[in-house]
Amino acid sequence: MTAMMSKRFYLTGFLCLLIFDTLTQISMKYAGGQALPVELSLVWLARVLRSGWIYLALGGYLGSFISWMTLLRHAPVGPSFAASHLEIVSVTLLSIWLFNEPLTSLKALGGLLIMLGVLCLARDSSD
């Protein structure tokens, strides 16, 4: 694989992983809201299974797994592992918009540190 092709492959793979992981987390939040009140009964299980969000979450898990296994096969482990945590940043940002969650200075600092860590590991592996 040429250097340009491998960069494009990594970028596409990390983007797919980010999208699938974010889809999973957001879908689980919506599915969890529709599953309330939680109880150990068939009625509750039926309510969960009727939610379309649970199936989007399962699809997101499957897409994440395939993306992750493909990246691990071809990409360096350090940057791959770090990039697999970028969904924390994307879910935090989407939660502000979708769920009216506050962006605290601690959340902003954490997101910035995650981004810096991914960039440092990506740069280190390319040397």
C-alpha cells in the first residue's frame, strides 16, 4: 500500500469508527429513555425491542467492531487505540445539542486532551 493510500485508508477507517461509535452511544441514550421505567418483566423487554433506537445501537456496535478489527489489522496500535476514544468528544458535543447537556470547562479540557493525545500518537507513529 502506498503512503497516500494508507493515509486515506486510516482516515476513512478512523472516520467510520468514530461515526459508528457515536451512533451507538447516542442510540443507546435514546433507547434507554424509551425503556423507562426499568423493570424485570416481559412488558419492559417488549418495550425495549419495539424501540428502533436499540437496533441502531446494535448496528453501530457491529459497524464499530468491523471498523476496529480492520484498523487493528492494518494500522499502528497506538494511534488506533487513541483514535478509538474520539467518540467521547463527538458524543459530548452532540449531547450538548441533542440533550441540552452543559459544556463544562472540565469536559472541554478533557476533549482537548484526548485530541492532543491522538495527534501526538499519530505524529509519533509516522516518524
